[in-house]
Amino acid sequence: MLDTLSSLELFQGLPRDKLAKIAPHCRTETFQRGTVIFNESDEENDLYVLIKGRASVEMELPSKWLERARLALIEEGVVFGEMSFISGARRSATIRAFDEVRALIIRADRFYEVMEEDSRIGYVVMRHLAECLRRRLDDTNLMWRNACTQHFTDAETVGQLSKDRRSGNDRREKSLCISFPDRRRPEGRRKIADRRCGLGRRQEDIPESK
């Protein structure tokens, strides 16, 4: 177990005597292809590291045509389940074995006790988790940027949009916005997803042309 822990990025910077404090609270488990590792909305908050294989990140969809969507594939060495581990909240997505998977599972309650007893362990682990979250946020931002950019690839359309903005005519701008339901306001208010159209602004907040 110590060799496995020392090979993981999550524990880089910790000597073996520190890893020996963590090892008793870890176990490895194998999941066959297609097996759910944990479900969206599950309450357990253990921390996982993928040692072998790939896992699919999925989200349930309220659609009769598509039951779930695959958001990403997790590769070997990657931490997952970190949001619930840090916050104690329910799982935000389903993780399913895409191949035969072997994962390291770190028991959350025991691991927190270790980190409270040894501040060095807590500092190193939380620093690595913060870096993991930063990379995830960068990936998400890039995904949204690419998705939105696809709607402005036509140079003529972009030029017309710029011209409409300068003239104060936002009719065309509204027609090119990608809007999504604001879950906090189910009665129908919508947020604008495209940064060029005012990221985070509701459709009704965009001033009408004069």
C-alpha cells in the first residue's frame, strides 16, 4: 500500500512515515466494465484515485430520449469524488467503470482525523486537491468557450454582430445568444451562456434597442 500511495500525485511531498499514517484507512477495489462506482446524489463522501483503467463521469438527464450524458472520461492517476470529500455534499455526478477499473478508496472520516492530527499531511493533500479543482475549472471554461465560439465561426455573422452592437441594434445579438434555464427561477428566467452576449445576464436584462 505504501508503494501505491507514494506513486500518486495526491501524496507527492509526503515521506513514507507520513504515508504510513494514511495507509490503514485506504483500500483498493476492482470494478468491472459498466459497474457504477457511485451514483449521483449518493451521500457517501470517500475520496477515490483511479489506479487502473478509465471511468466515465455521467449525469442524469430529465429526458425521455436520453437518460444520461457522459461529461468526461477519468484517466489513471486522477482523483475523483473530491467535491463531496471536501464539502460533505451529495455526489454531483455518477461515476461508472468505462474499462475494468481498479481504484484506491480513502475513507473520508478517518482521513480527516489523520489530517487534523498531522497538519503537514493536511496541507499537502489539500494543496493537491486545490490544484486538481483548478485544472477541472480550466477544462470546464475551455469546454464552454469552444462551445460558444462555434456559434461565431462565420466571419460575416461576426462582422454583422459587431456592426449591430455599435449601432445599438441588439435584435441580431439576441438571436445568436445561447440561453439556458435558470434553475433558481423555474418560472422561466434564463441566463445567457455566451460571454460575448453578457455572461450571467438574464435575457430580460439586456437593454432593448432604441
